[in-house]
Amino acid sequence: MGSPLVVMGVSGSGKSTVGAAIAQRLRVPFADADDFHPPENIAKMSSGQALDDNDRHPWLDTIGEWLADHPEGGVMSCSALKRKYRDQLRAHCPDVRFVHLDGTHSVITKRQASRPGHFMPPSLLASQFETLEALGGDERGVVIDIDQSIDDIVENYLTATTTEEN
């Protein structure tokens, strides 16, 4: 793989499932950014409040440090919705790549309905879409439509990465 990967997208886009599948396929470590949230962030989201940039800053630093600790490759699932959040991750790990799992509001709403008990309530999905900034042309990464099987998403990522490197 050669450099760490962040699987990004709005809540319910499949970041954790796809990230774990890519990591398994590449035989590299996987981590879920949700596991790095401090209890205050989880409590805030569980109560239906969106995190603000002050809440995210130390969390993103921790994720960036994890990425930097895996220079030969590792996969992190992380929303990374704004360019400045991705810039913060790149400040720790300049070689990081991104795969943006892209889907329509209706596809993601259906997916969220299938994961009861998650601390991110479906009511915050609209704010996630409002916050999302597409990958810039100067950012290392690919966009993949999530309205397909996990295996197909992984294959499409691997194909895109192979094409990008050649």
C-alpha cells in the first residue's frame, strides 16, 4: 500500500465496514476514528448536537498521529468532511490518501436505519451533508459510489489506486 488511507464520508456511508474490508485485503492495521472520540464528544452527539470545530480539533490530532505512526500503510475510517480537517490530518501525515464514500441522502438514510444504537443519530445526517466538502483536485484520493456491494467498493478502490499509481 505504501501510505496510510482515510476512508471518509458522512455518517452511515459505510466507512467502518469498507475501511475494515480494505485493511483486511491489504493486510494492514485498521482503526475507526469513532473509537478515538473523547466521552464528551460522544455525549454531545448522542444528545443530537453536532460537534463543532473546537470539539474536533484534538480528536483530529489524535487521528493524524495514528496515521503518522503507520507510514507503511494503515486504514482509518474518519468522516473528514471538511478540507481543513483533511489538512489537519495531512499536517501529521503528508502522504495520507483518501477514499470518499459518496452516496445520496436516501441511500445513506436506509443504511443508517440498519444500525440501531449508534451514537450518531440520523437527525444529524443533514448537517453532515451540509458540512461535506468534496476532495479537491490537489488532494490524493478517489471518490467511490456506495450504492454497490462492499466487495465491489473495495475492488473499485483497488482498481482506482492501481490506475493512479501507474
